Amino acid sequence: MTDLPDLSSPREVMALLEKHGLKPRKQLGQNFLIDGNIARKIVAAVGVKEGDAVVEIGPGVGALTAELAQSGANLLAIEVDRGLAAMLEDLFKPCPGVRVFRQDVLKVNWSELVGRYFEPAAAVKLVSNLPYVISGPFMYTLFRARFPFETAVLMFQKEVAHRLVARPGDSNYGGLSVLSQYYTAGKVLFNVSNNVFWPRPRVGSAVLRLIPRRFILDEGEEELFWYLVQGVFQQRRKTMFNNMLRIFPELRLQMDEIFEEASIKPSIRPEQLTVEQFAMMTRITYNYHG
């Protein structure tokens, strides 16, 4: 670790990138974390102990990676940028616990990857200063994989972080909120100024902890849950009754019974339903749907 440059120093980071012929790529949403204090706060929030299995998404220039390596984690850092991945591999060569894997995280098979790089019984932790351009799609991939992590501490654009934990009736509450809160329990830990990044983004950030929840539905019902939740929020100002008729026209004759059985008012709007109510509506619809 003593051979590493100071990855929280803008001057040293710029010199490192120049040495490798690299610069931030706007199209990949690269805003590198250059604040050691924030990196340490994130690692502390993850609760990493020596030997823990950890996946880091989008390590960038390695500020978080260095802190995780210092903790003694068994770390897999996933970076899509070919140049950065090669630089990080070279930089962390003296750290046997750090492996760098070049991959687009939107295309990762999480079960396969975790099984390949970690022990079968490993409780894997996830950490990331996520590129904001992919934060929504990335979270959907985790939920599709039924959130295969013990815990996750992730940095998002502040607006996205608050959408993930928004409650019914909140203007931020939507399909992403429902899916996030079905699979995980989330909490915003702290806000982060845009001054701790280079290049500096226009928006502020927030760090969020997510831990998995017990699933209410089985996998077959979950497919319908996704279809229902995403469908009704496409027209969030319409009533649930009108939305359900639109996405399940074949159940028109049974729709009154479905709402009565779910104890949900037909006039309610999607943004007013809890995750549990969406799950109940899904199960009843699934039974009628056959």
C-alpha cells in the first residue's frame, strides 16, 4: 500500500491519468471521487473486515479501492473502461486481495460472477461510487437477480437515492421505489458535496445503505409484480382501476372482485399504494390470471 499514489489528491490523480494516457470520459459518466474522508466513511459504512468478500462497481481511479484494500478485503473491482481497468490492475498489483475485472455491470450475471470469484458460502458486500448515467438500469439488474448481496453501500445522485427510499404519497415515489423496497430495506446515510469529485458534477450526491428483505412473492409471481408495477406507473395519475384495466384487459370481468379481495379502493392512484399492497394485488391477479 505504501507504493500507491495519493488517490485523493487531484494533482496526483491527474498525473496518474496522464502517465497512462487517460482522461475522464463524459459518455461513461466518469466523475472520480478524490476525497479520502468520504472514501473512508463509505468503507466504514459497509463494515468491511479482513477477509470479507467485496464487490466494487466503477472503481474509477481507485480512491475507494485503496481504502478497501487497506481493510484487508477480498476485493473484486469491476470497471468497464479498458484503460482504467489496465491502470488499476497495474496499480494494485502489490495487493494480493484485489482483483480487477473488466466488464459492463449491466451485463453481469451476478450469481455466476459471485460463484466464480468467491467461496460458495461467502456473504458478499457491494460498494460503489456508481456512474450516475447507469444508476437506474444498474439497480434494476440487481433486483432482477433478487439482490444477491449481504449489504450494499452505494453513492447515487441525490435525487435517485431519495427515489429508492421514497414512501407512498411522496412525489419521488414510483416504480423504482416499489421494486427497491420490495427487495431491500434502504436508508440514506449522508449527503456528499459535488466538490469531492473530479471533474465536478453539477448535482449533489447521497450515500445509501441497502440490505436484502425477505421476499413476499415466489419467482413466478414476481414476474407479474414487475409487469404490474412498471405498467401502472406509466400512467401514475390514473386510478389503479383504470390502470389495471389497461394492462390486464383480459380480466375486465373479474376486476371488481380483484380489488375487493385485495381490500384496495379502485379510485386509489399508484403512488398511494404500499409495497405490501402491490404484492397483495399481484398475488390475487396472478391467481385470477392463471
